[in-house]
Amino acid sequence: MSSPFAILRFSSFALLLIAGLANADPVTLKVIPGKPNYVQFTSVAPLETVVGHTDRISGTVLVDPENLTGNISAALTVEMGSLTTDNRIRDGHMRDHHLETGKFSTCQFVIKTLGSEAPKKLESGKPETFTIKGEFTCHGVTKDIQPTVTTIWNPDEKSLNVIATFEVLLADYSIPRPQFLVMKLDEKQSVTVKFTAQRE
């Protein structure tokens, strides 16, 4: 039969363990440029659909998977001069005359808050889809945006897989609407961002 002291010691240990888990520190995860991470924009033009992409995305995510209601922060940067549509002439026009990458070399997204439908915690291996609110800076202009994200937390690898989607109106960021011969890009660009943030 267990002694009262043994039961007391076990109960104290369990309470300490639960308290430690409830107050786990956030983990800092890094996004490293290169595949399979990527940023892609899609424009449905009158005569063709134009897709641009780059894998030059980097950043930091600070998150406590056990408590998403606590502090969470993220900052991501995309090297705009690396965007390509697999058409050298079109890419030159896009970078020099529209995105002006010589002057505005990067775009940034900084998270502010999670949407109200976000889960309280991230379960291991379970996809979670919710909105986030943040500031997107492109072509020298900063706007509030609300991407939809799907995340998967992998505790064994201490990594977070993220797919985010949102739309960008060129006029909102003072970007001239590109026209190449008979082809014109749409005013609205659909953006997809996919990356894995992991412990260094």
C-alpha cells in the first residue's frame, strides 16, 4: 500500500509537470530561403494566365503550439528581384518598370493577431485552417491584410508547415498595371505562400 508521503510526492510532481506544460515557452522557428519554400502569384489575363514564383522567402516565427492565445509573432521577407514568370523579357519589364525592384527590393509580412476562429492550440500532425491579420508591405506601401492559413505542427521535428493565401490589388500598392503587347495582367493577383518554419 502506498504511503501518504509517496502519494503526496507523486501529486506534487504531477502538478509541477502540468504547470510546466501550461506555461511552456514559445519556440523560435526559422524560414530558410530555398526549395520547397515558395511564393507564387497568379494573374488571369484575357489571353493567358501568368504565374510568377520565387523560393527566396525567409523569416522567423515565434509560437507556443500549446497556447495560441498567448504571444505569437512572425515576420517574413520575400526578395522581389528573384520573381520569375519563366519569360525573360516579361520578367525584365516586371522588375524594372512595375515592381521597381531596384528601389523596393523586398516585400514583408508581419503578423499582428490571429482570427477569432483560430484554435487554442496546435495538435500534432493535425491541419488547422484559420485567418491571420497582419501588415503587408510591398512597393513601399503598407496595408492590413487577412490571409487564410493552413498549418501543421510537427512536434518531433519542431517544425511548422504553413500554406497562406491572399489577394493583392496592384492599385493598392501603387504598382502600374503591366501590359505586354496584347497581354494585360489582371488588376487582382492571387498570392500563395508555402513554407516550413523549423528549429535551427
